Amino acid sequence: MRLLLIGPPGSGKGTQAVRIGDHFGIAHISSGELLRQHVEQNTPLGRSIQAYLESGDLVPDGIVMDVLRKPVELASRQGGYILDGFPRTVAQAEAAYEVAKELDAWVQVALYLEVPRDELIGRIRARGRASGRSDDTQAVLNHRLEVFDQLTVPLLDYYAKREVLVTVDGSLPVDEVTAAVIDELTRVRPALR
Ligand code: AMP
């Protein structure tokens, strides 16, 4: 099963991606986590992308594709994946589609976690206090929400036109969101398993 998860900052996409990956026995691949690891390990790539992460801007497409290529190819051969945080733009989706065509392994479901804006802001403030993530401050959060609206929201239309978009109410309690996603994937797309 090959899934991707789209959601604004604070939508719970990281948490849900881990749970969904575990449930279906597929790899959880987070672009943000892979990029943050480079920064934490102070690799040359990490040093070149640190400023993007701290400001909430998107890392250039070529770098993101390079970081993801191997784990995604590996997971495609081993039962599938849930991609958390990629693609973030229509250009990335198109680039990913070209790679997927070569592997005969394009995305089967794009899950969208929909959460009202005021709820997101409350959640991410709490996360900023708890996580210590440098991109969880208020100014950066506002910027990340703008980036989401401008660059990522057009993806919803892109995947809706390809008839793979499934929208889930992400404002519910965490367990209920997980259950709704699993239910949706099991019921609506049984052939994927
Ligand atoms: P996330 O963990 O998904 O919230 O991502 C954290 C940060 O990593 C984002 O604010 C971006 O700076 C960067 N990032 C993650 N995924 C991507 C992507 N697909 N394209 C560009 N930048 C990304």
C-alpha cells in the first residue's frame, strides 16, 4: 500500500502517519524528519538546509528528492509506505510521479487531514512548548501556515482530479482520527491491501 499524508502544521500528521504505518505494516517516511536528522548530525547537507527549516520555508525540491529517493524506492519493494510531508507542492508531486512511473509504483491514496485554523494554532503553541522544535514558534508557525496555503493546498485539487484524495476530519481526538483513516482505507480501498 502506498499512501501519502497531507496536513498543515499542527494537524497531527506525524503522529497519524506512524500509527497508520504500524497498522498496515508499511514504512513511515517523514521528509521533515529526514531533513531534521541532517541538521542534527551537522552534515554538509544539514548545514545547507538549516536556514530553511528554521524559517519555515520549503527546502529546494532537488534536495528533498535526493533525501527521499532511496527510502521510498526501498519501501516500494517491501510492501509500501506512508509518506509524511511529501509532496508539499504540485511541482514535487509531478517530479514524484515521474519517478513512480519508472518503478511502476505510484501513490494509491492521498490522505488529507483537515483541521480548522484556530485549532491548529492552539495545538502548535502547545507543541512548541513541549517539543523544543525551533520551527514551532509563533512567527514561524504563521509563515508555515502561509506556505501551506499557497504551495500545498493546490495539491488537494491535483489529487482530487486523479481521484485518489481522501479527506479525514483531523480535529477529532487522536484515536478517532486514526480509526477513521483505517476504516476509510479498509472499507473504501480494500483492493489496495
Ligand atoms: P514537517 O516535519 O513535515 O512539518 O517539515 C518540517 C520542515 O521541513 C518544513 O517546514 C520544511 O522546511 C521542510 N520540509 C519537509 N518536507 C518538505 C518537502 N516535501 N519539501 C520541502 N521542504 C520540506
